[in-house]
Amino acid sequence: MRSILHIDMDAYFASVEQCDNPTYRGKPVVVGADPKGGMGRGVVSAASYEAREYGVHSAMPIGQAYRQCPDGIFLPVRMERYHEISERIFAIFHRYTDLVEPLSMDEAFLDVTGSYALFGSCETIGRRIQEKIWKEEQLHASVGVASNKFVAKVASDLKKPQGFVVVPGMKEREFLRDLPINRLWGVGPKTTRRLNELGYQKIGDITRHSQELLRSRFSNLGVHLWQLSHGLDDRPVVSETHAKSIGAETTFSRDTNSLSLMQQTLLALSERVAQRLRAEQVDARALTLKFRNESFETVTRSQVLSMPTDQAADLYTVALTLLVKVPFTKQKVRLLGLSATKLTSVEAHEQLTLFESGPQRNAQLSHAVDAIRHRFGNEVIQLGSLIERRHT
């Protein structure tokens, strides 16, 4: 039986802002676009628990958030800062296991089955990680402990903030029985209404019917619901080392059509992706650009690289090429993202030359910069072209 932790940071973006500025603690903090007195465009990226008491939540239109919470502290998104702290939090995870599967910058699965001998039970490890995050970053996390990923994720969400829920092995079905049906993965508002109309209100209602009956009613979805309602989920935790892609993205505090800002953003994303590639000792053989406009329409463009690389300059050159291929309209861009794909181990193709080459010198320089940033923080060394962007 596996021992899985699901760790989810509490109101992450807003909590970082409250940590960086203690005068914000205990006050409603909303991270996102400029509300402009209730007339702003864009949506809420994160809301502190104090702001949630006013009904403010993620993805809410920023103007509506302001009208519901006019005394709130509205702040712009600082994605680079959130990524910097996220890297330190994930470093804490890796102290206890190599099997860490990121779901986002503030959420991950950990398989600690093989860590008992060094650190104790899964519950002990979960407590230690929760305490370390608070001690080192002054941020709170909620933890779910279970025998599989689905149940661990449900558990971590039940008692936020600072939740800690343990589901003993063989008790998964009992734990899920009285929870609402929409706790099941893949059950959104439409499916919830459909299930409610058929008499399914709680997860336990699913378990009273056979898998065959559910399949006849809902096809493959029925099989999925039956398995999850019984607490069955055999998917392994897939570590980032074996991930199929490594990516980063930025949501602009204001939608923009500034080509120079897009280019600067792609450079910053290339830096972040390249740094993670080197940390994982893998190279990218392809790159994908993600472009989301102000109407939330998303376009992607991909290209295979001429040579595998972990260098930001190489990724940036291709990113600019992909940007040109995006069918621009009069709409502004809301989000840009880069994903390195077709990952391959550096050792699998690394070939040394007789004389020191430009690429080798660039790699040495990149690793030196990585070492300095790891010790002193990401902001200690920055590209000159990105400094202006940080202050705009």
C-alpha cells in the first residue's frame, strides 16, 4: 500500500503578499487586475481568507470583487516572486522523497512510501513538511494523507486553512461516503445536476449501484465514478524528473498588446524554464508557446528544436519565432506560457569537443549563475533587459 501526501498551499499568492508585507496580515487581500473603482477588467487570481468572507474568490471579475469588498487591498500579480518561493517549498518536499509530482507552483503529490526508515510514518513526514514550510517561509499549507492520490487530494481540501487530514488504509470508502458528489474528479456543475436529478447526492450513493449499471447509464464516466467512489486510484506519483514537459507561464496584471512586453515576458519565461531544465539535468528537443487572449481563447504553437538544449537564449529564439505564428487579432494578450517538451537526459546525447566551444562556455556560465541564485536567491542576478520589466 502506498503512502501519498497531497500538499496544497493556503491562498498562496495572497499569503505571499501578506508575508512580504506584514501590515496586510488579517486584512482582505485580493491579487489580480486593477479594479479601477469597480470598473476594472480582468479577474481575481487569488484571495486571502479574509477576502473570501466577502464572497471574493479566484476567477471572479475584478470589478465585482471590488464592489463586494471595497475596503480590500488589491495588488498586482508578482509571478516571479511566487515562483521563487515555490522553488524553495519544493526543495523542502525533496528533502523527504524524490517522488514529487507538481500540479502547480503551490500544489504537489508526494509518495513517501520509501521514506519511513529515515523519517518515520507518512503522518509524521506530513507534519514535518507542514512545520518546515511555516518555519522557513512563514506560509501555511494543508496536507492530506492517504493510500492514493485522489483520496489524499480530497483530504487536503477538507479543513483549510492549515488542514491536516489522515485517511487510514482500507477506510477510503468510509471517508468519502458522506461527501457531496461534486468532490469526485471530473464532476462539474453540469454533471452534478445530472447526477442529482437521478438521485445521486453523496458519493456513497454511487457505491450502492454496480459498476455495470453505472456503465450502462454513463458509459466510461460511470466506470470512473464507481472507481473513485470506492476510493480506488492506482495512478503512481510521477516525479518531475520523469515529466513529459517543464513549463512556466505568466498572467499579465493588465491585458496588453505591447510587443516589447511580450518579448520581455518570453525572455523571463525562457530563463525560468532553462533553469528548471538544468536542475533536472534534461534538455528540451521541442518548445510549445501558449497564448491566451483577453477573451480567454487559448492558442498553442510548437516547434522541434534543431539541437537539444537547456539554454535560455536558444529557447527564447524559438519562442520569438512561435510568437510570430500566433494569429493576432485586435484582442490583447492575457497570458503567455512556454513548455519545454520531448525531454532527454543530458548524458544521453552530450558530446564533448576537443576545444572549448561557445556552447560549452555558455553552459558553464549558466550553471555558475544557477549556483549563485540557489544560494542567494533568484533576484541577485538578472538580465539587464528584465530589470526594467520588474519595475514597470
